[in-house]
Amino acid sequence: MPRSVTPSPLWLVRPRSDGGSDYVSFQPSQGAVEMREGSHLPPQMPLLKRRRSLAVEEAEACRRRLQQEAGYHRSEPLF
């Protein structure tokens, strides 16, 4: 049975028409991945909209869907 590899932190960003960005960050967390969704319009503080814990495989499927269907792309951390 293959072992899961611990993922690296990852940020996905989608620009908005108002100059801000929607973001999703994936952070490894004790055998799972914490997914944080929010928005950011500098110089305001980032807004965290949703936070949840996912299995590694579920997080990978979510990442692919966001990039292929929702217009997100990899990015350096926004803040």
C-alpha cells in the first residue's frame, strides 16, 4: 500500500476586478491539510471566509478543481 507524502504549503490566487484577490491556502497539519479560503484587498487586513481540514487526497482533488475550473493559479503567499 503506497504511503501518502506530506504536501508542502501551497497558495492559489485569483485576481478580482476591484484590484483585490481571492485566495486559497493549503497548509499541512498533522497528517491532513488545512484549507483556508478568503479574500484580500490591500491595505486592508485579509478576510478569512472559510477554514476546514481535508485528507491529503481530498485536498489534492480540490486544488486541481480550483486551478482547472475556477481560474486560480499558484502564487507566493499574499501576506
